[in-house]
Amino acid sequence: MTGRVNPDLLRQIGYEESLEATVVEIPQTSTHPFKDGWSPQVCTSIALRMRFPEKIWDSSTQRAMTIRFLTFYASGNVEDTFEVTDIILGMASLCFQDNVYQSNGLIWKPQDPNDNTPLLFDVDGRPSVVPSANQSSDSETDTAPQIINVSDIQDLQTHAQIAPLTLEPPKLPRLEENVGELLKKNLDLLYNYKAGDLKAFIEFCQKILIASPASNAPTREAINLMRLCNMLALTMLRAVTKTGAQLTAGFLKRQFRTNISNLIGGKFGQHFAPPCGRCIENVCMSINKSHQNISCFMAKIVSKWAEETPETTQMRAVLEASVLTHTSWNGLGILDMLFVICDFYATSWLRVMRLSAISSTSASWKTIIEFMKVYQRKGEQDRTIPWARVIDDSYFKRFSPMYHYVLASLFIASIEGAQNDSAGVEDAVWAINHRSTVVAYREASKWLRDQLSHCAAPKEAATPDALPLHLQAQSNCRRRQYRCRHTVIYNSHTQILISFY
């Protein structure tokens, strides 16, 4: 094999130069369409496809939603007339404005009573039986719970109990990692919860609710409890991109407890305990980004976060710490890697490009440059982009490292330098599927990291073509999702620490 193709043979098989311009290079095999034209307006239009129930501004309804959520949190149980998504999205919708302690103080605009848009979730429950003879089908029965049902409360599984376990993927829905190994890896980041902590936490919540009966306006403490449960429900929405193992680890981390103290109040951080294992299982079975209600709700919180209104400064921080930072750039891995490098090494993406643009990465850089021209123009950056594929997976499908594995291989050492972790990135699906490329570019990857580590700009002599890169790009781009996730830890100074699993 010489690598050359006989022109006569090309003509015989029907090749024409016009094919380059008229036919796609990589045929689409995904069942999801490829969409172009993402914009904040698209995000807003998706957010408007469904509406909040009018009753979420009612204090007694908010109280009932909180009780149902805490029952689910402690036991994993949901009433027959509700879905898990009703419980989670309902609680996640109770986002209060800063320093507001009234039931009608949510960040959302009140709903038009004449609006016939489908409801995002149910707050009353769906009929489960045929009405009896003495009960009208359209009569309203007060079924709001008055107390947290803890009869089936599950004891908290501490990390000491979980760590020795070896779980096979089929045993838990969407389990892509061994929860025991993941907790061992993050052991120094975990809070030492003990058996009985979850029960004590629920009892703490119960006392606040008893002191704020449904017949009265909610107390300040009751509103703060709703703020806490809202943050916990928002955290459960990480399941759109996280596995059950990752979600479990997130709740168990010391920093999560600290976030609660900083954003909700010290008393709530002190009494907090993570949800039971059955709750996590049900969350992961029910929350995914292909669910229309989840997609719509994510569009709502992303649109609201992007507004940056003064009355939601604290609420925006809750959205960031609970769900937004943990789901950002999902499916946009090559951009995520590039931006992490730029942030950590305090350098521009153009400098990274000049150091790594070679023949094997030219197509990748062309794609990135086109993206930057459209979505990252100075003063016109689209703040909704990081969640585009969480909201609608049909957009930006070509930005997974699976399609840019040579450039991603070049980035590995720089990412490891930023994360101080030499074991995470190479465990990503794209890296496993292209192991030979990762190995072949390892020295070049270290060279790039060393260049970025220097404060001064590289000399002109250090041209991209001088890199020791000679491996030809492979063509077997398998379309699997990039699993190199990241968590972002929030503190009171809004400083961010990113770590790859």
C-alpha cells in the first residue's frame, strides 16, 4: 500500500471533485436530528412550551410540596397519584427572590389564568380511582399532607458503608461508575455522616413545619426550609448528566454541606444529611434530558440565570452551586477542555490554537473558530450555550471529543495539570476508544502543557509544525457521549474549583 489512489480508479468508482462540496463528509447515524441556529431566543422558546401551575404561589400548596419532597428524600417513596418528576420539579420551582419571605415572592412571573400551555408538573395529584357515587368527579378534595411520612424512612448509607461495595452497572439505573471506587477516590472530600443523621435531619425539618401550620402565613424559618429543599431538588437535576454514583458523591461531599450554610443558613448546614439510597435510585430512573418536562425546566432556569437581575443574585448562586455548574458544557467536551485550559493557565484560546494547530487538528480548530465567531463575539456572548445540549441534545453534536480526539489527546496533560489528577481524563470514553492516539500524542501533550505553563508567550520559532506530532488522524469516530464530567465547588467568595472524575 503506497497511500496513493489511482485517478483512473477514482473515475471508475464514480468519484468527482464536486462531491467534496455537495455531499456530507460524515453521514448522520444518530436518531436525533442535527440542529443549527442555537440562540437565547431558542432557549426562551423552549422554556415557554410548558408553564408552572398557578398554585405554586399558594402557601398551603408550597407547604404540601415541601412535605412530599422530604418524604421522598427520606424514603424514596412517592404517592400513587404523583410522579417522581412532579415531586422534584415542583420543589425545584420554588425559587424565592433574595430577602423575600412571602409565598408570592418567587422569581417567576405569575401565570396567565387563561394560558392553556401544558403544565410542567402536577401539584394536586392525578386521579387514581373512579369517583364513588357520593363524590363528584370534579369536586376538590383536600389531600395535602400535614406531616412528613417517615414510617418507611431509610437509614442513611454512610460513605464508610458504601466504599467497600462493588456494584455491577445493571444493578442501578444509569450507573456508569462503581460508587464504591468513586467514593474511595474522593474520600478526603467527604463529610463523615453517621447512621441516624438522616432521621435527625427530617425531625429538624418536621419541627419547623409544625411551627408553621398551613392555616397561617409561612414563618421565616419555613421559607428558609423551602429554600433548602429547593436547593436539594435542583441538585437532583444533576442526574441529567451525572450517574447515580456521581450524584451520591456530590451529596456526601463536605463542600455541599458548606454551600448550604453559605447560601441558606448555618443552622441548615449543621443539620443537613444526604438523601437515602432509594431516593437516589428513583431520581436517576426519572431524570434525564430526553424528558420534555426536564428539558423545559432546564431552559427556564438557564434563561432566568442569564438575566442577571439584582433581586436574584443569591438565587443565581444557588442555581450555580446546585445544578448549573455541574451540567454545563455537557456534550461540548472539546470546548470545555479548551476553556478549562485557558482559565487555569491564564492564556487565550488563540494562543492555545497557535501552539496546537497542525494538519491533524486543523478540522477541529476550524470547527472551534466558527463557533467562536458566532457565539463568543465581544459584548455578545451567548450565556445559554453551556446548557444547549442539556436542553436540546440536537444542537452542537459535533463538539464531543469523540469527533476531535487528536486535539483532545493534545489537551490531556494540560487538563491534568489544571486538575492535579493524572487518572481522570484518560478514563473518558473517547480516550478509551482512541487509546493508541492518546499514547502516540502523550509527549506532544506534555510539550503543550509546558509551553502553557510559562508566563511569557512562546517564541516565534516554536511553530506548531515543530511539534513532535506525526500520527495520522483515525477515522473510527464512535458516537458515544463524553463522560469526563466535572464538578464545580462554590464558596462564599464565588471562587470555583473544578475537578474531573
